[in-house]
Amino acid sequence: MRYRDLGKTGLRVSEIGFGTIPILSGHVPVLPKFYSPDNETAVAILRKAYEHGCNFFDTAILEEYGDAELKLGEFVRTIDRSKVILSDKARFYSGGEIYREVLRSTEHLGTKPDVYFVHQVDESNADEVFGKNGALDALYDLKREGKIGHTGIASHYYNVLYRGAKDPRVDVLQGSGNILERGMLDRIRKEEAFREKGFILNKVYAAGLLIGPFSIEELIGGILEYPFSCALLGIGTFEQEEAAFAKEYPPIHFSFEEVLDRLKETFEPIGCDRCERCVCPYGHEIHTTFRQFNYFHLGKEFWAINKLKLDAEETYLHCRSCTERGCMKECEQNLRIPEEIERVHRLLRAYGN
């Protein structure tokens, strides 16, 4: 196992980390498969990863990750606590709420978290999180009180992560990316502000949907060139643990065109890398709409269609009437966005009822 610095925290983390969603018992519809191992099996899987050199384990509160937080706590009691780094998170944005959740997480884990993230920060709640008496202020206070090791912001949005990168209260960031959805990673690689922070990368497998078109070796090797600290893989079985941690994978460079060509063997993908530069004057998240289109064809039909139903029809109507086309001017992949929105709309009409 190779190790990288976690920003300026002084911690060294395994290049590949353990994401605990698949070991939960509960319901997480984004997962392509559901494992629900019992406590004994979950702890054994976690121990096997630890024995292979994994020292970074990521979880979240019970409402989000079921009992994974409790199972992780059971695992930690079986090993030398000083040998592992635990991160936890909660989707609460006020200072009082996140403070309460940190104390509850500490009780569940049986130890203080090394990193605690405000989870799922986006433009609608960022001002509260970063503002006075918000969640970030609370985490900063908890760090000074010694109740957590380091503060974190987790988001799927580049602008939020960039705001975190510029904020001295933030120690570690967590964001998503893979060999298909690489646009945000490409932007982060170019921005010096991110070099000051630890960066945890998730969605390397795209919730498992890229496994099939690509091998594990290709998915892991293909992201190693990016400047992250630790790449999280969701692990729910001994077989997945073995594939992730039993050997070191060599870096592999895929051009974006090569990735699209591989996907074209089964469907015609929308060539969006989710750089998030496309700004819609009506506020629609074009990159998210394109993501759901691709996810539908990668095997997540029911979930993707239900996500598209929330916004795709309105997006289509606004796109037809829009004359600004600023989204196309910013698109580095030179997508003809109105035509791609039309493809999404046809899909929704065909399968959305």
C-alpha cells in the first residue's frame, strides 16, 4: 500500500481508503448492490483491509449510513487505534446541530473522529455552513476543544470545495470524481489553493456503475495521477476488499475520448466530464441531468429516471426557449447542450411513465 500526506494535517493516509456504505444494514438506493453483512462479517472485512495496509476509514451518521458507524466502532476496538484514521460526517449545517452530531458520533465510534465533515454542502446551504455560528464554526471549536482531530467540508460542487480550499478553518475536503466524471478533478489539479488541504476522493467506481465497462485496475489506476490524498472505495464483501487492497495498482492514463469510446461499445454517452462550468440562467444543473442520462445506461435505470423526473421536463422547456446559450460557451467538451437535453427528454418520455 502506498501512502500520501493528508494536506497540512501531519497525517499520512493510505492511497486507497475504505468507504463504509456497503457494510451497512439499512437502505441506500444509490447502491447498485446491497450487502448488509452482520456485525461479525463487517468487522472481519474491515480487519482484512487493515491487514492489507488500509489506514483510512470513512463513515457517516446512522441516518445516512445505517449502522456502518457502529460497525466501524466495533472494528476499531479490535485493533491499535493509533494505527488508523477515522473520518465521519453529518448533513447538518447549523453550529448547534453539527456539534450535537459530533458528540453522538464519538459515542458510536468509541473514540474521537480524526476528521469530521459537514456532509453534502451545496449552494443552497453553503452560506449557513461557512457563516457565523454555522457548522464550520462549530467544527473549528470542536477541534480546539480536542473533540475532533481536523475539520472537513464534503461536497459534490466545485465552487463549494474552492470556498473550502480558501478558508483557513478547513483542513480536509472531500469531493467526487472518476475517469469519466473528471472535470472537477482537472480544475482542482490546476488550482493552487487546493494544495493546502487534504483531499479525499469518492465515487471512484461511480457507485459501482463503471465496473463492467472498466476493470478495477483501470478505475483505480486511472485516477492515481490526480492530487488527492486518499481515494475511497465502497467495500461490502471480502471479494471487493481483496480487489481493492491486496495489491498496488500502477497508474494508467486514459484520455477522456478513450473513456467515451469504451462506453460507446454499449451506448452513446453524453460526453460531459462534470466540470460544472455550464451555468444555466434558469438555475438547472445541466451536468447533473447528463450524469443521470449516463447512469441510466450504465444500469441504474429506476434510480436515474426518478432523479430526472424531478427537473428534466422543466430543463427541456427552458432550454428550448433560451437564447443566451452561455452554457455552450463555457463547455470545454464543446457539447451542443440543447441537442443533448433533447436526448434526455426523449429518454424521459420513453421510460419515465
